[in-house]
Amino acid sequence: MAQFQYRAVTAEGEERSGALEAADQALAVQQLQRGGLIPISVEEAGSGTGLASLLQLKLTLGASSQRQVLQFSLDLATLMRAGVTLDRALDIMRRVAGDEQSLALLGRIQDGVRKGQALSVVLKEQGGRFSRFYISMVHAAEMSGSLADGLGDLALYLERSRELREKTLSALLYPLILLCVAGLSLLVILTYVIPQFQQLFDDMGKALPLSTQIVIGLAELVRDGGPWVLLLLILFVLWFRRRLQDASVRLRWDAWLLRLPLLGSLLQRLDTARFSRSLGTLVRGGVPLLSALQIARETLSNSMMVQGADTAAASLKEGRRLAEPLQATGVFPTLALQMIQVGEETGQLDDMLLKVADVYDREVANALQRMLTILEPVLIVGLGLMIAGIIMSILVAIMSINELPL
């Protein structure tokens, strides 16, 4: 049996500390919970290793803003579900926060709450750290008297959104690395390897095979004109981004993206998953459907789908249902719309929206896997063929030297 030092709070928010014996840390935590305490830290005597992460109350230094918001939601929901008051929960979170940024944020929130302001009002004053979606969810939870449950739903939403984003980025990381390696390899070959042979070929003139002349010309273009080409590319990207700020241009661009094979379907599913999860979470939290729709549309990245959500909002104002106007736009998946329609007919729209999000989370993962199954060998074979073609053009030129008349 090992001895553990612990810090915990009671359901009334009173701090307790002391020592206990248990076989391991998990059993020590269970022992505290059975005694009606909420563990803050449990560490083996003499180890000096804090375990505040048992409730994950620490907002780690250097963590992203989104991760801090997620951690804030998890911590506050956990403490309030245990019966700790809002002010006391914020005080506990301040005690275990490990960096100045987190302490300052929690301090400002606690000061506002102590002045009698609602939590949603205080969060709105934090310089945009909390999104409009987040604040609306907190406000709805306050109105319904279930702030702890609302924060729990928020934490679940943020966690699922983070998982989807990280899964997408992780899946695209390998092809991106492969493209970078391919580009770097070709750059080295064209700017360093090919010029080493150029002196050898200078006296050959027009006797060079056509393939070798093309490779040498390409190498000279990259070496002499590469910086200008790069500058033109950067200017084009900046110009194009500026053009996309025009609503009509952005609408045409996004419509074209949705028509692309594979990629268009993937983008549609990504936006559908985000939109459905946001809307479902808001409706479940007690936000009126029209207000929830106007907030959830902000999670859409494709302007065609944003336009569809705006059309649906206008129809809702006229007393129509959600699925019909969305279906009329033709930009949302049929399966999602059928599930939404079933949810409206059964009075379980929030549950069905969240199921739609789960379905399309899986669809995105499967679509990414299929794309990578095709993309990875294509990139590898393409790179191999380009390098093999360059090498063969040089070898053909070297072999042709012996055929030149003396």
C-alpha cells in the first residue's frame, strides 16, 4: 500500500487536504469520491508529481485558445455537476491554473461573476476568446437553469469538433510532406545536379537529344527565373485572395469546388458535419431554432452552403420547416436532409442533427482514407517517373557523346 497526499473539495466547495493509503492512484481517487470529495490533486508521498490533470483543471502554458476554451468548459462543468457553486468553481480553477494567462482570464471571469453579471455576459467581454456560438449556448443554459449540463454539451461539441479537425489535418499531413519532399528533390536536381553536367554538354550544341535539351532548359529556367516565378505566384495568390472577398466571385468559386470529383464531396461532408453538430448542440441547449440556425451558419465555410442556410432561415420565419428549404438549395447531402426531416416529424430534431454529425464525421474519415489510398501511390509513382525521366535524359546524352564525329 502506498501513501498519497491529496487536495480535494467538498460538495459545498470547502477545501480538504491530507494523506491516505491505497494500492494505486486510481484507487485513491475512487476512495476520495466515495467519501463525497472532488479530487483536485493526488500524488504519491515523496514523488512531488502533481496530478491536477485528474480533473484536467490546468490550462497548460502555450496551449491554443481553442484548447483552453475546451478545458475551461470541461473543468467548470465537472465542478458544477458535483454541486460546487459557480464562484467557488472558478476559485478552484484559479488555484490549480499553471500559467499567468489562464490566471488572468479566470480572474476576470470571476470578478465579473462576483459583480452579479451573468456568465454569458462576462464571457462576451473577454476580447473574442469565446465565440458567439459558445456565448449563446451558455446564455441558453443560464435561462433554463442547467448551466452545468449546458457546459457539458459545449465541452462535448468542442471535443468532437477538435477530433474532426485533427483527424482531417493528420490524414493530409503525409501527402503534404510527400509533395514537399518531391518538390525539394526536383529543385535540388534541377539547380545543382543538372548544372554539373552542363559543362560536359556545352560542346555538343544541337547534337543533344531533345529530352536533354528540355531538361537543361528547365534547369536554366528554374535557376535564372525561379525567384521571379515565385514572386509572380505569390502576387497571384494575393490577388486571388483579394478577389475572393467579392461575394459573387466567392460564390462562383465555392460552387466550382463543390462540383469537383472527390474533393467536392469531401468539402460538402465536412461542412455538413460541422453545421449539423453546431445546430444540434444549440437546439439541445435550448436556443430557438431560428436563432440557432443563424448562429450555426457561421460554422459553414462554403458560401453556397451559407446561402442555403440563409434561405432556410428565411423560410423558417414564414413558418415552414427546416428540411424543405435546405433540400431546395441542392447543396446539402440527401441523407442528411432525410434524417433532419425525420427528426422534425418525430420532435427529436436535436438528436437527429447530432446523429447526422456523427454519420458525416465517419463519412469524412472514410472519404479521406479513400483519397489517400489513391493519392499516395499516384504521388510516389509520379515523383519516381519525373526523376527517372530526368536521369534517363542525362544518360542518353552521355551515351550519345561517343556517337559525335571527331
